[in-house]
Amino acid sequence: MYRSRRHKVIAGVCGGIAERLGWSPNVVRLLFVLSCILPGPQFIIYLLMWIFIRKAPVTGGPSAPYYQ
């Protein structure tokens, strides 16, 4: 699992989860925001994932029109 380079708003965590599961990044972001209504360590888990999950490798090189 990697943090997304394409579907990145803050750190690419939700985008990376969405790419891994084959879901829309907006659905994962919405689920995260809705989960923040419930008590729990959602923000801490997000920060830990931001720290420990690597960014997706760059493919296509600098001349590619968009990161893959």
C-alpha cells in the first residue's frame, strides 16, 4: 500500500486507500469525515498512516504529462 500521488488532497492517505480498494477517493474521504463524528482515534490513525506509509513510486519520469 502506498500514499497516492494522483489523488492527493492533504497527504494522499485516503487516495492510497481508495486506489488499493478500487474505490473512488471521494468516497473514502467522505467515509473518513463521517467517521470523525464517532468517538475514536481517527486523526491519530491518519497521522500515523501519513508518517509510516510510503509515497507511491513515480512512474513515467519527469517528461510524463501526469504521475501514474
